[in-house]
Amino acid sequence: MKAPWVPQVPFNRPTRVGGELESVAEALSAGRLSGDGPCTIRCQKLLEAALGVPKVLLTTSCTHALEMAALLLEVGPGDEVVVPAFTFVSTVNAFLMRGARPVFVDIRPDTLNLDETLLADKVSERTRAIVPIHYAGIGAAMEAILAIGRRHGVPVVEDNAHGLFGKYGSRSLGSLGELGTLSFHDTKNFTCGEGGALLINESKLVARAEIIREKGTNRGQFLRGEVEKYTWVDIGSSYLPSEILAAFLLPQLEAREWVQERRKQIWESYHRALAGWATEQGIRLPQVPAEASPSYHLYYLLLPTPETRDRFLHFTRERGIQTVFHYLPLHLSAMGRRFGGREGDHPVTERLSASLVRLPLFTSMTDEDQDRVIAAVLEFES
């Protein structure tokens, strides 16, 4: 049997800052492993202060944070939710599970974020939420998106899985809409393997969010001594992460300045080294609008054609470099077609999705790792 291929430079290695095992050991010694223990609370308070968000609730995944958003907004059958055609399935599934219908919007060719100039025509009297993502941690055009949401009385939920500590203007991504979500998945800047958070920017939603997260009970009020016993008061599920996950995450959040600076160095090194080559080869590098400050989550290339993209993937693999593509257009998926998706509906999404390649970028990437990637990329001719 053929041995599996092992890249010399993988696409990703999970972030580690050095204090994770000690933090987990302390949590084990404390004797409480269920959710909302001391480490969970410290993570939440840290994020609230760093992001300027009134309330943060850690969750078991970004998917679950989105599901909580759908429950909080009382999304149901007959409702519509506006989402970019270029995003991860969770952005849609969380609302689809409540009976809503996705309405897809094409993306901008510069940032690959939802095209705000197309948004107003997609909003109807049935629209219950607008859910932009911040692709690659580069902020979507939130000023325009929020204005359209306000004009139609539709809340905005930021899927900020890529954008923790990125900014739009002076404000943190995830803090602008009524709700925001974060991911602490294995591939993200900060990770506990699987995890997420719900960012609550509307204070009126906080109390119900705590109940939904606690299986529909008022257990949080009971633990704070606000009621004598807790009981079932609303719909909900078990969205709390264990204290072990929060303990693993906490040292990384405390080292956020170092993590972000290192990823910025790697991102900017790619950008400088590949600029001339990209121009010569007709290849496009990420574009960052003046109002956006990236989170430096990923670095991508846009090749001239799908065939060129496939050649590039093979070319880098032969040189021990693991490069990967990203989202396929949701409207052309098996599920998307069930909602009327057809080829040609969202041409920018279809074209860019077929030509995008992501380069290795991880916090522990060495200069030697990156030099190897850059040398291989510079050899490629489109």
C-alpha cells in the first residue's frame, strides 16, 4: 500500500504558545470540568475588554454560536436569511435548521466579501437576518451593510470565524452587528481544537442567550443566586464548552499580541516577496481596503484560470508544499440547488472560487518554512 504523502511544509499547524498544558493541568486540579468555570469566565472577560463587546459567551463551535443567533432572532419557517454565496456551510445551516430559506448574494472581486451594492435588492419583507462573513479576516463593507439593515429593520449577524482581532475602521470585527460569532477551530489563529463564541452587542439579548446556551434553563441565574432553583424556561441546547477547552484557549488569548504580530509578519512577508511575480504572471494577491485592518488569518492567491490553479496545486505538492483551495459556491452545491441555485447566478463567486489557492500560514511557521514556500511559488509560471 502506498504511504500517505507527508508535506515538508503543511498548510496548517495548530497554534501553541507554551502555556496550554499547564493551564489544563490547573483546571484539572481545580476539580471542575464542566462549562462556565473560572477559565471560561476569564476567556469571556478578556474578549469583552479586548473587543469592546458587552457580552461574550464561549460555545462549543462557531456553528453553535450561529445556531444560538438564529434562536435569539427567532428565525423560523417562511423567513429568509441573506448570506454570501462564498462562505462555509455553517453560515447557512444554522438558519436553515430553524426553517429559514437562504438568499445568496455574490461577492466583491477585491475582498471576496459580500457585495454590499447587491444587498438591498436581496432584502425583502421576509428577511430575518443579514449574515456577512469577513473573508480571510478582512472586514466586509460594514458601514453600508449596517445601513441597509437599519433601513429595513433587519439585524446583522457577523460571521467572524476568520476575523478575531481584525478591525473595520476603529472597531473590532464582530462588534458591529447585533450579534457576532467567533471560531476557535484547529485552523484558526487561536484554537482549542473545536470551540467558538457568541458576541452579543445588544444588551437586551444577553439574558435569553444565557438561557438558550444552558439547555433552555435559567441555571445561570441560579448559580448567581438570583433564583432559588432553576428550571426549564425556554428553548435551548447544550452550547457550553468544557472548562478543559477554555483552559487550553486562555493562554493563547493572553498571548494575543504576540500571536497576531507573528502572523502579520508572515502575511506581510508573502505580500512583499510575491508582489512582482504576481504582476508578471497575472496572479492576484489579497487586497485590503483602507478602512480594514486584517486579522492575518490566511493568505491566498487568485490564479488566472481554474486549470492554472490545478497546475499550481500539483506543482507545489511536488515540492513538498501543501497548498489548498477553499469554499465551493454554495448555490451550486447539492443543497444550494434545492433552493434554486444555478450556474451563472453569482459569477464572481463562481470565477474566484475556481481560481483561489491558500498558502501555508500558521503561527509556528519558521522563516525557513516560509522561504521554502516562497521559493517554490516563485518558480511557478502561469
